[in-house]
Amino acid sequence: DTAVSQTPKYLVTQMGNDKSIKCEQNLGHDTMYWYKQDSKKFLKIMFSYNNKELIINETVPNRFSPKSPDKAHLNLHINSLELGDSAVYFCASRLNRDRVHEQFFGPGTRLTVL
Amino acid sequence: ILNVEQSPQSLHVQEGDSTNFTCSFPSSNFYALHWYRWETAKSPEALFVMTLNGDEKKKGRISATLNTKEGYSYLYIKGSQPEDSATYLCARLFGNEKLTFGTGTRLTIIP
């Protein structure tokens, strides 16, 4: 059973389109995250939700909107896609906000904007 | 600026040799340091979470130490094997919420 899953794995789309990436975790974790891996392979946090509540919102364009319908899901919706949005997006989850717990990562979604 | 830095950026090691690399981070308001192993085309997997100054953790041939006062952690691999080839990421937990990752050390084991 996949612990943290993301769909789709690959997403190719035109500039200006709106798209969503879905993330689900079956670990019973309370906190979920979205990371962007930039062109230099650097992982940068975008958002974090704890029990459906937004707790981290980094300096991300407001074209990006996370949605957490329940604590097992954290979806990422992107409006008006731009070329610079092309990247690999990783979802992750953690048991709770206790500092000793590691994060579990999904397989990533490679987004290509043409 | 909350920088986490790793060195070296890349490393080639002969199979059977031991190696180590460094993670440096701001030492103020320390919460935790994470180490992750990231194989190509896969997702990062946690190796260690370290919270206390002087912590030493071990998993098989891989171990890590932590110095929170001076702001560094070392990862050691003993008797490198081809399956150890991966990028090793460290990340510092800020404010108990935000993990800030270093750029990683890409390790290649030469058979």
C-alpha cells in the first residue's frame, strides 16, 4: 500500500491553463505539506496544513491554492499556469507537529508548462 | 536568512571505503535536524531525526552526529556499497513547523 500518493505523476499543459494535483496519505498523519523542487533540485516548502488548517504559507503566488477536504488529503490547485511553474511538486505528511517525527514524501508530480 | 548548507555538493567514493559529509545550519532556536536519503527517480526517505546536542544516531552502516551549539551535523557511511549511491539531504526544523532543506550531497559509489 502506498503511504503518500500523488496524482498525476506527470502533467503536461499549456500556459494559462488551470490544473490540480492531488495528494492522499493513508498513514493517519495530521500534517501535510507541499514542496516545490526547483531547477537547481532544491526542495522548498510551499504550504503546510495541520488537521485541515493552514499553518504555513510561504511566499507563493496566489495562483497556487491548497485545499484540504480532510486530514488525509491535500490538493494543490494552480490557476493561470506560467512557464516558471514547471517543476516537480512533492507532497509530504508527518504524524503531528512533534519535532521528533520525520516527513514521508509522495513520489512527486512532474509539471511541464508549454 | 535561514540557510542550511551541505558540503561537498558531490562525492565519488570507491566501494568499500568510508565517507562523511557535513550539514551546517543556524544554531539559534533549534528544534530538530532531519537527514533524508533521496535516490534518483524516487522520493526522499527519512534516515534520522535528531533533536539534542550531542545526539548520535545509527542505522546499519550509516550514522550521524549533531552539534546544535555550533550548528553542524555529520553523516557517516562505513564501507560504502553501490546501493548507497543517492543524494543525502539534511533539513533543519524551524519553529517546529518548517523544514528548510540543504541542497544535498550527491554520493556516487564506484564499484
